[in-house]
Amino acid sequence: MTSEAKTDAMQIVDAHCHVWDLSLGKHPWLMQGVRHPHRYGDYSAVKVDFLPDDYRAAAAPWQIAAAVHMEAEWSPDDPLGEARWIAELNEKTGFPAAMTAQVWFDRPDVDELIAAQAAFPLVRSLRQKPKAFATAGEWSRGHDLAGSMNCPTFRRGYAGLAAYGLHFELQTPFWHLPDAADLARDFPDTLIIINHAGVPGSREPAVLKAWSAALATAAAQPNVRIKVSGLGVRGEDWTTEAQREVILTCIDLFGADRAMFASNMPVDGMFRSFPRLIEDFIEITSALPKRDRRAFFAGTAADTYGLTLS
């Protein structure tokens, strides 16, 4: 890593991280004795409190200019609770700078829920993980899987985002990204933000080729952006080289004005410490023009989430 690259990347906005206080009992998947299916496998290491001071300590010696909290599957029987808690946390600590809240497009009161989430000043976007096929081989263009992005019920709820200027955060297997392209085309006033680099998973060449093709389909729509995060692969070591093709492909397909650095802390901390993760991204992007590095590490996220940076 060159000193020039490090200097250029010193201002960092983390477009996707989580905080939680397990004493609140609001995250069922993080309760002791509970193990939900997770693409990383055993996630017991993150079943501890992770609050603003923990985040800052994990990032040290790096200072993050701003961070965006991603909803962490707060209990759905308290749909506004997480946004309320994050607002209180921000008042006490100044963290986070913005957040993504939950939504369930199949709720009968979805319009009221969207309006209520939008009323929280920190909420910039909403997330629901659409139903998805377990394998690429099951997917086909124009499928009618209930609860997916093609589902009429999903789309009726989704249509309510535009009135409030809320973005949609999308986490889905890469083979569903053509569905995202169709959704973006049909709802041009709503910005879709792909989470976790479109979830390539394996680094096998054939998988990366299919992932890249699906990602290119989504990138062709101007109202789609991407967060480059969640790069861990179950059972494999995180190395700089293992991430190089994924990171650079995302930036190449979307451009630095539509691609954002994100840490996915504390979850990706199971694979890489926060400082080393940052250093990996800086090294991999060191050959990019200065303007592109500044956009990728801070400017695009600030624009996407309406953040003012000093």
C-alpha cells in the first residue's frame, strides 16, 4: 500500500455496518442457543454487544467519517423499534449518521409502515430480503416465485417507497439480479442499492463469470448502485487476492459514482479485522484515479445517504 493511496482514502464513509445491544432481546437470530441459517455458517462469534464505542475501537487507528447502520433483523413484532432505538443512540453518541430500516411488503399495513419509517430523520432506505431460489439452476427470467421481486404483492408494497424518496436495499443471491434490473426499470423513481456486492459467494471462475453477467444486467439500469461488502466465503480464508476480482468488477461495472465501500462490521470481522479490511480495499483500488478512490470510499455513500462530510 502506497502512502499516496492511504492519504487519498483517509476519509471513509462506511455504507453498511450494524450495531446491536443484545440485552434488549430484539434480535432473535442473535440470541444464545439460536442458530439461523447463515451464508457464513457458524456466526456465534458475533453474538455479543456491538455498540458505537465497540465500532470505533474495532476501526482504530482508522477514523470513519460517517457510518450507515443497516437493519439487523429486529423482531418484526416491533416494526418501528429499531429506528426508534437508533435515533436515541444517535442523540447520545452521534452514531450512526444514517440508517436503513426494515420493511415487509406483504404486511396489510405496509403503506402506514413505510410512512412511519420515513418519519425518522435518520432513515434513508428500507430493506426486505426478497424470497429467492436456493440455486441458480432453479431461477428463470419471468418466474413467479411468491415473495420475490417478481411477486405482485411485493411490487405493490415496493411502489410506496417513491413517495417518500426512500431507497431500497437489496440483498439477494446474484442469480436474482436480473429481477432487480426489471424492478429498477419498472420503478425508475426508486434507487436500488445492491448489498454485499451481489453476493457472489464462491470464487470459482465459473461462478464469478455468472455473477459478473448478472451484475452487469443490474448495472445497466441507472437507478441501481452497489455496496461492496459482505465478501467472506464460508470455509475459506479472507485474503487480499481473494477479494481483488470482486471489488474491481463492481467498480468497473457501476463506476465509482455508483459503487461504495462498506465494512459489514461486525459480521465480516469474523474473517478480517476492520483495519486490515480497509487496507485490503485501499491496496486493491490503489491504481484507480484519485477522484474515483475518493468517490468509492466516501463521496458516493455521502451522496446516496444524504450525508454532509467535513
